[in-house]
Amino acid sequence: MHLTIALFVIAVAWKWGDWKQWQRYHTAMLYMAVCNLAYSLLCSGHYLWKMVPDGWLGDKLTELVYTFVTFPGTVLLFLTHYPDMRPWHGKVLYVGKWVMTYAAFELILLFTDHIDYRYGWSLGWSILFDCIMFPMLRLFYVRPLAAYAISAGICALLLRLFDIPMHLPLALWE
């Protein structure tokens, strides 16, 4: 399932992504990867959601596929077609379309037992998170320092809200 999603994202990004100017979006693609890696590190012993691997793919490889293929591909697509010149409601609708797309894929993962929620996380929390994530991607694209600062605040809030233990020795993190 996860590899199918990654291949789908590759195909869609290949067809509709702005590959001629991919360097414009490169830092935002890396920002998304770093955010996912930070989640994996900070929540490794107390994850809120985790992709259930497809048999042979394994936990770590599944996360790496999302971190370096699926998520950056969707960032490229999201920013390539972002409606810069539209009024605010056009931008809200555009973000809403992406939130619903992510929610639809996550719903499929949920129904096929390819994602596991723990410690109070749910599809509803994921949708709320996506409502924040997509505007943050755009903010990072235009004002990276502001996005880093706000991201740190959001991260601290989520760590506190979901009571993520930060006292685990590094040797216990998997």
C-alpha cells in the first residue's frame, strides 16, 4: 500500500510538478522531510501515529519512503499549483482540497490497517494537523525563518498536549 502511494505520487508529480523550476521548491521539500524526521525522533518511543509496513518493506524503510519520496513529492505539487494571485478564499479552497486529499489517503490507510493511532491521536487530529501543515508549507516557502519559529512552537504544543516523554535515553529510541 505505502509503495503504491509513493509510486502514485511520483507519477503525479512527474506529470504535473514544476520540474523545470524544482530548485524553487527544494528547501520546502527538505523542510517537510526534516519535520517528519523530527517527529520520528521525538516520538519514536511514544508515537502518535505510525505507518504499518507492507510486509517486506519494514518500519524504517516505510518511513524513509514517506520522508524522502511521498511527502516531498506532494510538497512539489502543492507549491507548484498554489494560487498566488487568487483572493484569500481561493487559497483557502486550495488548501482545503489538499487537506481532503491527505485525509482520503489516510482514511484508506486506516481502513486497510496500514496506519496505527495511539495515545489519543485520530483521523480528526490528522485532519486538523493537515489544516496547519499546508499553510505552514506555504509560509516556509515565502518566509522560512517565521515558519521555523512557528513550527517549533507547534511542536512544543503537540509534545505537551499529547504528553510525549522527553526523558528517554537516546539508546532506547528506536
